[in-house]
Amino acid sequence: MRLAAVAVVAAAVLPPTGAAAAPASQFTVVNGAIRTATGTPVPPSGTHASLWSNSSVATTTIDGSGRVQIGAIGDYCEAWPTVEVTVDGAVAGRTTIVSATSYGTYPVGPAVAAGRHVVRIQFVNDRSTAACDRNVHVAYARMEFATTDTKFSFAVMPDTQQEVLNATDTRFRQRTTWLVNNRAALDLRFVTHSGDVVNWDTPDHSQYVIARDAMRPLETAGIPYALAIGNHDTQATGVGGSARDPAHTKELVRDTTVFNRYFTAAQYGAVRGQFEAGKVDNAYSTYEAGGVQWMVITLELWPRPEVVTWARNVVAANPRHNVTVVTHDYIDGNGNIEQTNGGYGATSPQYLFDNLIKQYANIRFVFSGHTGVAGNRVDTGVHGNKIYSFLQTFHSGTTNPVRLVEVDTAADSVRTWITAPFDNTSFPQYDRTFTGIGLVH
């Protein structure tokens, strides 16, 4: 919608003569316009704020507490529009508007205390071509009024090593773009990956370039993520997928120099601590969702005992966090805990279970890849708590599966399913639902 920029607009469209006056628009708009609403349900003012460039901003003041919610529709142009929401001068987060007709409700950012808050909504991914024009139209901004949304989701990507072999393969980035576009519908709060992000390193690091580009949509949208490191992400694996130097595989499986050049804690977005400074091989991130605290801790493949000790200390120091452990190899396709170190690891998955997973009452989930296709198991920890473990590997050459995990903190339940957005393939045989999971509140 390329029109002359409007400096400031703060009035609603006038009603017909003799009609009752509609409430004025709540927004003040810079480089945009107040226009007659075209989406449903029609807002009380009968208008929305149209934003059409990256300098377009709608501002309002609202009273209440809880998370900010916005209602908006968008004009699709090669992707849906994204807005960044600022509350009282601090960036609360971003959300992507995924409907052209329904204003919907898009919660953004953490809850804020009761009071009067200045909310600023800025269009951030403008796009215009000869065929289309991306815009966003904001109908309202309001508070949840201290209510807690108890249902949310996170995503787990399986081994993506088959998706980075050539630059024409779009499956990896298409998956992350789909997650961003469906962020509001899923109430997606975090994305993780169970390892083998790439297949092998090459002198030009081309596979890392593809993988790095694939993660950018999550970063742009402000969705935190964390990647576990698989054997193919280390210098142990050479060109073609075989051992790079069979005589030194045990040493090379800890050489993650290239991986850490392309992926950093700052890019992950929510890292709170690392085993080794400057390396994401073993790190933990935290976030809040459903009214409870969460931790995602990613561990190297067949971790060294000192890494397991570090992880024990991290979990013990955060007893009010519900912990998700992600490591490349843990269970097999039949749901059994793996017993070996693959011949070149420091410990086994069974060692990890015995010395970390079963020892802490707040460890809730474990995710892994490496072998098989998909599977799950439920264990009981030493404190009587249930531990839910899931495998997703796939090694697909044609599509891009992703595991979605929906948690309802009020119902104390979890539901998980696997879908492939590239060709809309579903895998209902791996759907699972569990209740009474014992969340820490």
C-alpha cells in the first residue's frame, strides 16, 4: 500500500451523518493511517491502524496487567508481516500476523504489573514487489488483565543433515519460517534441535552456511532456540560421512570449532550459562511459559563426566525450573536407553540417565536423535517423578519433520505430534499425550 507518508494520525473515520459516533481509534500512527476496519470481528472503533513501511508505528496507552495482546490482519507478500511490540520503552517481543481476514489475538512478551502502559507497535519486515505488497493493520491492543495463558508449545527439530547438502534445498529454512508464521497459533516459546545439524564439514563450510541461514527467521522473530551437537557437527566426521581420521576420532568428536563459529550463545537468544566460555556444546537457556519456569540444557554427545557434573550443579541450583535435556544420542527407535558410547564417546546414555536424568525431581523431558526414526519412553526418577523421553531422527531426504510439544500447565499435561510443513505430511503413529506429568510451579 504505497501512499504518501502520513506524519501523525490520531482520529477515526467519521460515521455517516445522523449515525451514533463510534469510539475513536485508540492509536496514534506515524507513517501510516487510520482506516475503516476490513477484518472480523469488527473492533468497537470500526477502524484499524494501517502500517506499510518499516518506519510505520502505532502507539497507544492501555491499563491493566498481564501480557500485551494485539489484534491484527496482514497482507501476504512472499511472507506474512511481522511487528515488534515495545512496552514502556522495552522491547517485549515480535509476532507474525498470519491472517488477512481475522484479527485474531497475538500475545507478545512477558506479563507486566498492573498500571498504565505505553505500547508501541512497529512494522519490521516490509516487502513490496510488482505482484504484491506486505502491510499490517492493527485493530486493537489490550492486556490479559492478569490472566495466565496456561497452554503453550515448543518445537524440536530432528537431524537435519540431509537438508544442507546443496543450496537449492529449501526444507530447513522453510521449517523455521513455518514455525515463525505459526508462532501465534502454536503459542510457540522455544525451538531446540537434537543434533546432526549438518552432515560433514567442507573447506568452504557450505553446509554450515545453509544451516546458519536456516536459523535466521527464528532470530529475526525473537524466538529463542538451542542446538544440540551431533557427531556430524564435529570434526570426527569427514567428507562423505565417514571418520575424518579414524586414529583420532575420540579427540575430534570434541573439536567443534567450526560449529561454534557459525552458532553462538548470543544468536540462541536465551542462554544463561555455558560449561566452556565461548562454546555452545554444553549450555543452558531459560524462559517462562504457562506461568512456570523452564530450562533447556543441551549436552554434548556421550558427555564427559565433568560435563555431567556441571549439568548436575546447574539443575540442582534451579529447583523451580522444569528442565528439558537435549542430547544427540539417548534412546533408540524401540525406546530403549542406549548402552554404549558409540566407540568414541566419553560416557553412555545409560551413564547420563544414572548420573543426571533420574537424580533430580525437576527434570521433565529428554529429547534425542542419532538413531532410528521416532519413539518415546517414560521413566521414574529417584524422587518418584516421571521423565518423558522422545526420539526424533528421520534422516528424511524428501521432507522436513518437526516435533511439536504442547504443554498445559493447568491440566498438568503434555501432547506431542510430528508434522512436516514442506509437504504437509503428518505422522500420527507418533502422537502421544500424557497427563499428571508433575510440573514444578
